[in-house]
Amino acid sequence: MRKNIVIIAALLFGLFSAQKADAHCEIPCGIYNDQLRVKLLYEHFTTIEKSMNEINALAEKGEKNYNQLVRWITNKEDHAVKVQHVVEQYFMHQRIKTKEKGEKGYEKYVRQITLAHKLTVYAMKAKQTTDLKYVKLLRETLDEFVKAYFTEEELKHMEKHHE
């Protein structure tokens, strides 16, 4: 009887603690779209910026609409978490290669990891505040990351398709 209760408790715990898997898998499937992830990051930055502007505008009004404030704050935080998730789960865990050869390869690896880490920190700062300087830092850092991550040929291809 006690064994059955333990099994049922374990099953219930597993059901209620399971998290939704909404990101690209971590198995070596080979299906990646780095450019799409970058576009999504820029979109998240724009959403964070709009949320910050709305929060600041609502906070300045005499009579507060707390419902709208909470909605914009939640939106800002959700998108900052999405930035962190893409940078960590997609780029840091799967795409930035640790096996680069030679000193130049190692410098490339360190540069990419450093910029990725900065992105996660600036996303954290965007959650903590409504200071638009963090959106600016997110965009500037992602611009640097793109240059450090993609080859010249990939960059030209990306520019060609954004015209």
C-alpha cells in the first residue's frame, strides 16, 4: 500500500512539475535557423521597449490603472525571459562551438560567449527596471554578437534578404 502511495505521489509530482518545452530541442537534429533566432531577439527587444514606455506613461498619470500596469510589467518580464532563453538554450548551449581550433578560434569562442552573457545580463536588467538604456544595450550587444557569430558570407546573405 505504501509503495502505491509513493508511486502515485511521484506520478503526480511529475505531471504538475513538468515544464512546457517551447524551444528548439537539445538533441543533435541539425535543424537550426540562427538568423530567425536573431530576428526573434530583436522583436523581443522592441516589445520590451514598448512595454517600458507604456509602464512609464501609465506611472505618470494621476489616477493609476494598476491592471494595465501589471499587464505591461508582465509582458516586459516575459519577453526578457524569452531573450535569456534563446541566448542560453539555443546559442550558448547548442550553437557556440567550444572546439574552435587555435588561438584565433579560442578568441572567437570567448568573444561569442562574452557577448551572449552580456545579453542575458541586460535582459535581467530590463526585467528589474524601465530604463530604456538596457534596450539600447541589448540591441548594441546583439549587433556585436551577430558580427562575431556569423561569417562575412552569412552577413552579406542576411543583408541581402533584409533590403
